[in-house]
Amino acid sequence: MAGDAEDHDSEEVNRGEGRGDRARLAAEKREALRHAKSAAKLRENLMRRKSQSRARRAGAADETQGLPAAKMDESS
């Protein structure tokens, strides 16, 4: 019986990846996919912000003071 347990352990090693290895590889794959999506989103955001700043630079100077959407004080 002791020999049977040793044979069973050697079969698992010869078979390849265990369940823990597959789970770890799947987690690493998900992490890499999440990292790639995040990097793509950051690049997209950067390109959008660059184009916005170029558009502002190409137009007339912005002479507003403070928040442009804020209302002027009506008491003055």
C-alpha cells in the first residue's frame, strides 16, 4: 500500500500541470489581459487629452476667470 501512494504521486508529476498550476496560469492570464486593457485605455485617454489641448491652443486665447460655467454674482 505504501508503494501505491508513491506511484500515485509520481503519476501526477508525469501528467503535467496540477490544478494549482492551471489556476495560477489562468490568474496570470487574467492579470495580463487586465493590464493590456488598462494600458490601451490610458493611451486612448492620453490621445484624447492631447487633441483637446491642441484644439484649445489653435483657437483664441481663453480669457475667462475662474470656472466658465459658474454664474456671475447677480448682486454686483
